[in-house]
Amino acid sequence: MGRKYSPSYADIYLAHWEETAFHQLTIKPLLYFRYLDDIFGLWDNSEPTFLTFLDTLNSHHPKIKLKHTLQPVTVEFLDTRVFFHSPASSQRQ
């Protein structure tokens, strides 16, 4: 069991890690959220580009390695199922 302040230190450290790691990136996710050590994002580019993005983040610090799940429509995140639906196009005249 850790100290009461351990999650706060981890959160501060990861915020710094994100700031410095994302500074190196040329292509970033459409959406990116982190809750403690869980990250949720939406990627609107190709899968090879995403894997390059992930490799860049994973090479930023030897002890921080991200795992990923690629799903086109639905994904589980923090005991919640998240669905993605493309917006319907409107044919207004």
C-alpha cells in the first residue's frame, strides 16, 4: 500500500511526461483524455501513423509504456462502453 499522496505525485509526473512527450509530436490525436493512469483518445489518421505516434510516446521514458486497443466503433474504458458514430450528413438545399 502506498502513501496517500502517491496518486497526486503520479498525476503530476504524468502531466509533465505528457507535456514533454507531446511537444515532440507532429501528429496528435483528435481527442485525448487521461484519468490517473488511464488514457482515452480518438485517432483520425491511419493505423500506421497511430503506431508511429505510440512508438514515439513509448520511447520517451524507459519506465512508461502505453498499451492500446484499436476499435472502429466501440471500446471499453473505465468500466464504460464508449461508442463512436459518424455524424449523419445533411442534404439541405
